Amino acid sequence: MYGEILEREHELAQLGAAAREAAGGAGSVVLVSGEAGIGKSSLVRAASGVLPAEARLLVGECDDLETRRPLGPFRDLVGGVGGVGAELGQALKEGGDRQRVYDALRAEMTAPPHPVVLVVEDVHWADEASLDALRFLVRRVDRLPAVLVLTYRDDELGREHPLRHLLGQVSGVDRVHRLPLSRLSREAVRTMSAAGPVDAAEVYEATSGNPFFVAEVLAAGGTGSVPPTVVDAVLARLGGLGSGTRDALEQLAVVPSAVERGLVDALLKDGVAVLAQAEQRGLLTVTPERAGFRHELIRRAVADSLPAARRIALNRDVLDALIAQPGADLSRIVHHAAQAGDQEAIARYGPDAARYASRAGAHREAAAHFRLVLRQRRRYEPAQLASLLEEYAVESYTIADSAAAVSAQREAVALRRYLGDTRALGADLRWLSRIHWWAGDADAAQEAAREAIAVLEQTDDRRLLALALSNTSQLHMLADHTAEAVEFGERAIVLARGEGDAAILSHALNNVGAARWRSGDPRGRPELEESLRVALAAGEVEHACRAYANIIWTLLENLQYAEADHFLAPALELADRAEHLGFLSYLQVETALRRFAAGDWDEAERYAELAVHDPVPGRCPALTVLGRVRIRRGAAGGDELLAQAWEMAVGTRELQRTGPVAAARAESAWLRGDHAGVAAAAGPVHAQACELADTVHRAELGYWLGKAGQPPERDERDGSGHPYALQAAGQWRLAAEAWHAAGCPYERASALADSPDPEDKLAALTGLDALGAEPLARLVRAELRALGVRRIPRGPVAATRENPAGLTGRQLQVMRLLAEGLTNPEIADRLVVSVRTVDNHVSAVLDKLGARTRRQAARRGAELGLVPGREK
């Protein structure tokens, strides 16, 4: 028991220390995790005793509603004990301006007195808008005089859980305190059971040491027997309550949140007075503002014990009380309407609940409301139903539920045909085209796009027609159909200029510019950059982000990495500031591609992992990066990731998707000696690249075909000067120089490895070992042995891969180059990073190795097997 006490005191001390740091402006995040009943809420309640006297504690809770309340935990702050400003309260009430909510939250976190400790409990139940708001705070917490405390059940987080993305972002914060809570030991349970007539061993067996379960079983164990379940233990404590108190508890139990005072008074005849007995028994917590169960598990035990008819009636009472309250939360109204089986109330309040959620950015919740509403479709006229389906399709598209989006939009199109609304039909067909493309179905996207233009040409709506034309231009651009992209795009540009619509103009310029640039037309880049200028000048953030994304992608494809860096920083800053999470994620994928090319594979993985649950356009390249990193490192799972990426890429029919995946699969096959696999992976896509006159993918895939003994026929376009074309032509030294100039250390080493000269191969080996590229390094060693070279660096031993010093992949690279005697500027040049970055890495390496000098670090690295030795 003493150990558990010390552990809890240590956890509280960490909270107190974080608050003191925050008072000086060094904000942090505290993650409190564990199963239900483990003591997360108890730790938060105890936190007030260790915080600085001037600290302001704000607590919000996420509820287990069937459809979560948009911004629910932040709404709890309004009118709470800590008190928040009127601006945050008004922003939350209106809910339509996310930036206003975020700005108000940031102002609240910086308002005196300092520090502000914001606790959000049960984040595993958070709605999408709340998670977005937390991401906003997490990205800025380093610069806030505040501590953000998040509690959650880590045993409920599946791979697809929305909280995973937020926790991934938290890992990038400088000051993160992780407090995983553990169960009580047998000894601790024995100590807690000593005062009563229960058998401690039975208590431990029944509860497995869960603190809440232990407390409930002990509280119900006065007869000397242990209840068989925790639910039984909770219900046993209700047995001695008066009928009025029990009725009141049952009424509150159907409300999955703390119940505000106004609702308590509306539901309970005698108000809070009837709750006194339950409060004395530790079942409830009652304050002047609200009443709630001491733990969610108690509420569930009471609610689950009710007969269905009783639950329905109690939910009906809550629904009536909420409807009677001005400004009641629509999500709660819909929740209790569903629980009460009131279909009319769902149909009446559901659409507005969905629209509020959408405006707040809670798109998952909006989609859930629309799904519930659409079960009542017979209650709506055809035009109303078509509008609801359109809204549901947009929400489903936003949350990447492609199947639902396609189905709803198709049904909306059918209704518009039935209604004979030509303009609305054309608009819906254009949206259907976009949704099909996002789902990875290129053929269906093109079909809907063609019909959208045909329909809208029958109307006088030039703006909608311009949108449809630009959409079709975009599809052709993405498919590398340059002539068609330019044709439709230029028609859209003329209409957009005539209408004075900056958004459509930027979109169309983007398509035409990207198509021309990628085909080698010098007019393309200026048009794409004009698209960016038009969008920025008009404040069209989405179109500006799209222009940035296409500029960066094209620069990356053309190995112009330094130029891409100039655009990446402002692009990420814009998407981050505007909270455009879709494009922020896509730009992070492009950052992953950039770091992958630079050999910074740890960072490449970190950025790529942020997008593995995104829609196809971002997820496909993210999986490709993750697969290639694993393959080049010799780690498991790379081919499985590439198989997923390939399935997506094929559906898009876009060379920009199929090309990189095919090259990665060919590389993987070659590294394992499967030349037939190389040809199978590279051959068909190489033919597509030749047909589309794409020099980039033709060069890379042609190189792999040559490695497999099936070099493609030469034509005049193979003299593009691309490093892979140079390697395919046997000009490995020029290729190595080109890769070095571009800043691609792995590719440079690969080109040197193609040399017949042992010295070049040894130089390649040094670079590969520094990167941790074990599969290719192993092949190079075999070639050196075949050439009769006697002293070959043996490479990292097993301990290197396990990395006992705790170095990151990049720190390991720096340490190996440091051991070679390279200076910091030389290391920076080799790794294509700034000298300042290398300075920081060298400092971290010295610290982790416990070395005062570079020489000591090299010696310590050799002792740990982190530095390649020499084969005899």
C-alpha cells in the first residue's frame, strides 16, 4: 500500500511542477490514462491541493452521449466555478465561427491569474470539434502560461479511434507528462479490506485491484460476503435509500453527464434536497451549479438496472424538460428523443442539431445526426429530403466516409432528376464527381463530371458552370491529360474572370498551371503561382492551401527540394493558423516525402503517420512513405503497407499515385532478389508513364526494370538528365553528384553502389550504414566480398538496431558521422540539414552517451556497437 501512496504522490507532484513551470510561460500537456475506475478523476480532484495558490483550475467533461455534444467540455466551463470570459461563452453559444472559439480559448488560457490549468476529462468520448480545439491548444501550449490535462481510457482506443491523432500531436510537444495509472496490488487491497468483515482475497479476485471497484465492493460488503459483480455492489448501496431518493437517482441516471441546476429543478419535484441521502452515501456529487454521479460507472449501473419501459419514460421526462428550456443543447434533445423513441422530435430537431455540429466543426457528430434524421425520411417532402441528403453527403465526405457520401449524393441526384430542378441537379452532379474522386473511383468521377457540364450548359448559371468546368479540368490534370485539363480549365478561367469569382479563378488557374508545369510547359509555374496570389489576396484559404500543395508536390517530384522548403513553411503556417485540417494533413504528407528524400526517416515516419487514416489522396502517399522506410531499414511490415497503398492507387488511375507505389514495390522486390517481382511491379506503370510522357516516373521505373535485366527501349526522352535516367545509362558518378546536389543521401549511396570501383562501393557503404539502410548495405557488402575486398566495414551489430543508448534514428546517423571525424558543417552538408540542427543533435548525442567530448562519444558508440567496425 505504501508503494501506491508514493506513486500517487509522485503523480500529483508532477502536476504541481507542470503548473509552476507554466506560471513562467512554459506550458505543458499532462496525459492521465488508465481503465475505467482506475482513479483518473480522483487524481484530478486532488490536483487542487498541489497547484500554486494563484492557479486557475478549469474542468470540462466529455459525455457518453450516443452523439457527442459539439464543444461539450468547453461549454461546461461557462458558468463553472473557475469562471471564463464572456467572449468564450458567446463564441460557444453561436458555434459557427471556429476561429472565434479558438481565439477565445487562447485568450482564456493566457488570462491572469497564471497558470491556467485546463482539465478535459474522458477525452475518449470527445466530439470532433472538441478534438480540433484541443489540437489547436496542443500546437500552441509551449507558448502559453497553462497546463492542459487530458484524462482518457487507454484500453478503449482502437487503431481507428479519433483520439489517436491528437495523442500523436501531443508527442511533439516539448513538455509532456504521462501519468498512466495502475491497479492496486494484492497487498494494497488487503490493507483496505482490513477494517471490514470481507475476505481480501475474494475482493481482489472480484475487482482485479481496480480502485473504484474495490471501494464499491467494500462499501457493499457489510454482511461479510462479496457481491459477485461491481454492478451488484453499486445496487446494494441503493437498497437502503428512500423511494423518493431512489426515484431521483434513476431520473438522473438516464442523463449521461452532470446535470445542470436548472434541469435538476425541472426534473425533480423537491429539487436538490431529495438528493441529500444519496450524496451522504457517496453516490452523488452536488454543487450549487449541478449534480452528478460520483463516477460514470455508478450512473451506468443504475441506468442499466432499469426496465426498458422505465428508461423510456424517464428519457421522455428529460426530453420534455429540455424542449421547455430556451437555448437547450440540441444534441441532448436529439439524444433523449432517440432514447424515448420520439421519431417526430428527431425529425424536428435533428437537422438543426446536425447543422450546429457542422458549423462547430464536429463533422462526425453532424453525420451521425443526419443518419438518425434520414431514418425518418418519409416525414419530409422530396425537396427537403434532397437537401438533407446533400448535407449528409458533404458531412460524410468531410469525415472520409466515402461509401456513405457516395450513396447519399447518388440518392440526392436521383431526387433532383425527379423534381426536374436542372440547376440543383448540375450542382449535385459536380459534387458527386468530387466525392467519387475522393473515394478513389476515377471512372465514376469522370462520368458525373461530364454530365454536370452537360446539365449546367442548359442553365444560365455561369458560376456553377465554371465550377463544373474547373472540376473536370482538375480530374484531367490529376490523370496527366494535359490538353484536356488546359481546355476545360481555360473555359473556366474566362467564366470566373467574368463573374469576378476569385475562388473559382484560383481553382482553374491551379489546374491549368499544374497540368502545364508537370508536362514541361514553362507557362505552368507562373499560372500556378498566380493561383496562389489570387487566393491569398481574396482570403480564400482553401484554394491557397491547394495551390501551395500542388506547387510543393511538383517541386518534390522534380527533386527541387530546397525550393519546396521555401513553400512548405508558409503553407503549413497558413493551414495551421486557419485550422484547415484537411490541407494541413496533406501538407504534412508532403513534409514526410521531403524528410524521406533527405534520409530523415524518423521524421518522415512521424509526419506520414499523421495521415494514415486520411482519405485516399493523403493516405496513399503516407502509406507509401511508411512502407519505403520499413523496406529500406529492413523492418517488418513494409510490403503489407505498400499493398494497401497499391490498392488505393489503382482505383485513382493517377500516375502520381501509382508511380511512387510501383517504384517502392520494385525496390522491395530487388532488395530481396526477386527480379521477376521487380518487372511485375515496374513494367505496367512504366508503360503508362511512357504513354503520358512523364519523365520522372519513366526514369525511375525504367531504372528498376534495368536492374531486373529488362531495360526498356531507349527513346529521345530518356536523356532528361534525371538521376535515375543517368544511372540507367551507366553514368553512376553523374547520378551520384546529382543526388548529392538534390540532398538525397540514400539515392546517392545507391548510385555509388552501382559503380564497379570498390572505393565507391565502400563510400556507399558508409552512407548506408549511417542511414541504417541494412538491406542495401548487405548487398553492397556481398559485392565487395565478391570483388576480393578484404577489409569491409562490418556494419552495425544487433545492439545497434536495438539502440541501447536510446538515440533516435537521426541522432544515430549524426553519431556515426561524428565518429568518422566530420565537423558539424560537414555533417550538415552530408545530411542536408542546417548546422544549427546538427549542433542540437550533437548535444543530444553527447548527453545520451554520457560523453564530454566528441572523441568520448565515438568511443562510447563503438563500445555499444553503434559504430561499424572492420571485417578481417
